[in-house]
Amino acid sequence: MDLFVGERVILDDEHIGTIRFNGTVEDQVWLGVEWDNPTRGKHSGQFKEGPILFNTIVPNSATFIKPSKRIKTGRSFLTALKEKYLDLDLLVNSGTPIQQESSSSCLDIEDRIGLHKIALQFSQFDQLRLIGLELSQINGAGNEEEIDGLNGLLPSVETLNLSCNLFSDLHEVFKIVSKQPKLKELILSSNRFQFIPDRIPSLPSLEILNLDSTLLSWNQALFLVTQIPTLIELSLSNCRIQNISLLGHSHHHHLSVLNLDQNGLTNWHDLMRILHLLFPRLETLNLRRNQLKITPITKDESLVSIKHLSLVGNQIENGTEIDELRDWIPNLTSLYLTGNPLYDTQDVKKNRLLVLARYPSLTQLDGSQVKEHSPSLSTNFPQELAPGFFLIIR
């Protein structure tokens, strides 16, 4: 099979992966595939007990398979769009010119030249605001004729979901979305892009970008952010981003929501320092399911704009870290802390009192509304603690 390294494939219309090797080993042609579902894997690129022929992003997520017809490489965006949103039976029975043509032509209706123009007229594509083409085996924008067919086809679309498809080149996505002038939200989760363009087209309306489970690096994601100045919300959950850096990137004036859930982040100080420099208007920060412990602030790098923070499932152990958190993010109104060791040592009521005494600005804690603080909170709180527990409020 003529498959290139980095190409996205699907096996048996179910299992998605990336070609990491295509060649002859021991006189037979083998494909090395890194599977999106790592539990299908058996190794990280080693052929039997022999040489390592490629490397994987996720350890032990690869297997070798023989080329076969069970392997597919996907289809164009327009093909998937027509299959889901174009009612061909309605067109054939509607008395339109396409009905008259079908009686005298043996050509397949989907293959006719100019079908996209008829679809625009009779399918109400121009009124669609949300398009959901997740799990549609899309690998690109298509040929030049198909790309031209997108001109003016989707003028009202505001949300486009292309998650879990077969894109290997992000440039193909931008060929599609550049034809949608009102697009506000783009969902690309669970696509594994192997090729990132040096420049992207202008996307003047795009505000929300979801890159969850794409395994893009922090620098790749940051490059995209700097190319989209209108962006307000960025999601990078489960991308294995264990460290972040600046690398010359300037700050982004509009980003207010950032999701870094489940990335294995460990360095709190570097994370806060870089977010302080990059996103001066950040209001909502999701750091769930990382490995963070809160360390002291060393200079005035506090993130005064952040109002909402989730630290669920991290490594916060004691009240001193809550004090440090208040120094870093002094204006919080909403905080989530469940799933931390801090909550393993005291009962729920005492945990809430512990946090609230240290963070009087909170109006919501772990999803529950906080009643207005009464004067008795600070005076009665020490009596609520277990014997031998000393409280220091700075």
C-alpha cells in the first residue's frame, strides 16, 4: 500500500492510528502503526526481538500489521458533509432540475458536476450554525474542485466539530475553516496532527479552539494561539504537556479560558510565571488531574485576573499551600480542590473551613455556594479543628 509515514489510517472502520513505518523487514512488507488507543499496542517500535524501526509518542502503543484492504485512509470533508446533511431522496423527489436529470442519466447523483450548487439551494446548508462531523473518517479538504465547492456553502456556521477524524496535516483543516467566515468554535480533539503549517489563514471570528488529546506540544499549541489573536478559549486536555516554556512568544491579549487538564504538569512555579507573562487577561484556569504542589511565590508574578480555578486531583497536602495559592492568585472567587491529599486528612466540614478562613474572597468552593462570611468564622474556626492542629492565617 502506498502509505506515507505520518498518514492517519483506520482499521476495520474502528481502530484509528498513525503510520510510523512502511517498509520491508525479513523479506515482507510491514506497517508500523501507533494506535490512538494505546491498549492495542504491544511495543514502541521494535520489530520482534530485533531492531527498533520507529519511535512512538505514547510508550507501548504500536504494533506491526500487514497491508490489507481492511486499512482505509479516509475521505474528503465535502463527501462527509453531503453524506450527513444532504437529503438525496428529498432532492430526487422534489421536482428540482436534479430529478429531471436523473431520469435521463445513469451517472451516480453524488458524482455529478455542480452538485454542491444544487445542495446549497435545496438543503439549507446556508442556514446551518452547527456542524458535527466527528468520527467521520475525514482526512482532508479534498481536491481543488471540492475546495472550490466550499465557497459560500456554509456562510452561517459558528461551531464545527471535526474531532476523532483522520487528519494528519493541520493545513487541511485550515483549508476548510477558511471558507466559513462566521466560525467561532473549532473542535479538533483526538486528531493526531503530524504536520503543522508555518502560517495559517486569517480566522477573524474564531474564539474557541479545542485541541484535547491531539498530543500537540506546548510550543505547537502556543504557535497556533499567537496566529489567532481573536482566541478567547483554548483547551489542551490530555496532551502529555509536562512542561511549558516561553521560547520568545509574546503575550496574548484576549485569551481568558485555558484548560490544561490531565497533562502531568509538575512545576507550579514555572507554570504560574509563564501564564502570568503570556495571558494577562486569563480568568478561568483548569489544572485538574496533574501532579502539582503549590510552591511559594518569589516575586510579584501574581495572576490577579484569574477568578475561577480547578486543582482537582493534584498533590496539595496542607493549609500552607492554600496560603501560597492565595499569594499567587489573590482574587479567586471559585475554587475546586477535591481529590487532593489535603482532603484525605480532615473531614469535609473542616476542610471547607480551613480553605475559607485562608481565602475570604471565595464565593464557591468545590461546586457549592459559600454563604457570606460571618464574623464568627475566623473566631470559631480554630475550635472546629482536631486537637493538636495549629492554624496560621497570614
